[in-house]
Amino acid sequence: MTNPVPQRLWLAGATGLIGREVLDLALQNRCEVHALLRRAAPELPNSPHLHAHQVDFAAPTLGLSSPLPAADALIICLGTTIKVAGSQEAFRALDFGAVLAVASAAREAGVSRCAVVSALGADPASGVFYNRVKGEMEQALMALNFPQLLIARPSLLVGDRARLGQPARAGEQWAERLSRPLRGLIPARWRPIAASAVARALWLSVTNESGPRLRILESDQLQALAGTQAC
């Protein structure tokens, strides 16, 4: 059975490239969104359907004085780079620690459907620190036993960071420019993917009440799902 719109959604990472696209989709569908934010975010849209909660991802119960209302689904779009974070420890605190904290709180609150953004190449046994942390995060979320869990592994993201007031990432820009003339020769899994496509795949995944317990989608699969009308 497909539920066209989750009535209530927890969203972590609403100010990021993918998270903002998810937020726009949810609000367009009149979903009640509870955005979990590390800081005040006046740049987010003014909507009666949006409820912002400033949280401490390292604190018990996320540092909230009262529990968040129960929700139908959770979408986690938290993520950074080691360069932006400033150190491997700071990177791990967000991409592993904060993700797990939100997912654990949601599981305890009875949320049954979870979708999370990981990364291409995620592998807990990887010799690459970034990929290893992403793989460990995936394993930690699997251990929470959500009735439905989608893990999205996008390739290099393409999107308008200026719209969010974020500095452009030189690596993303160069990769997009270099890959554009060779797009047809690059395997679909490795091609840059629009943040809006990832967001749509995440959104469609949490509208499916009868989806599989665990679904791991690589970048080409995310692109394919985003092009469908239903999950």
C-alpha cells in the first residue's frame, strides 16, 4: 500500500543541498515537517507546516526539553567533508555520531520508515577514512532494526549551493565540468547526480508503506527512482 504523503516527517539536515530539496518537496505536499537543526536557520521558508527544533546532536535526547511528536518517517541528510569539518574527529562526530543520534531517537519514538544519505563507496572495511565512516554509519542504522530503511549512496552531487548561502565546492564544480562532455561514456553509477534527484528518491521511498525492510540504492538506482511517479 502506498501512502501518498507522510502526515508528519522528521528531517535532519534541512539546510544542506539535499535536505533543502527534501524540505521543499515535503512542504509542497503539505507534510508537517519537524526540522532538526544545529543552529537557527532563518533562511528556511516560512510555512505553517514547518517546525524548527534546534538540537544538540551530542546530547542525550538531542538536548530537547520535550520529546518530538511521533512521526511517520525520518529522512537524514546530514553530512560534511573533512575539509569543512576541520578534522577527522569532527567529521565523524557529524557523519556518524549525529546521524546515529537522530536515528536512535526516531526509533525510540516509534518511527518506522527511515531514509538516510550515505555515499558512493561506503564500506566499513575501506582503507579510505571517509568511506569507512559512511560504511560504519550504515551498519549502525541497520542494527536499529527499522521496519523500513533506505540507504542512498549518491555519487558527486550537483546543485545550487549559492541558493543556500553556501560556498561552492571546487571539487564538485571541476568534476561536473570535466564529466559533462564525457557523460555518455561514464558508467551511470559514477556520473554526477543532481541533489534534487536524490531528494526525490528519498521522498518517494518514505511514501511506500510496503517497501522492503532494507534497500540500498547506488547512484544510478537513485536516478532511476527519481524519474518514476511512484516508489
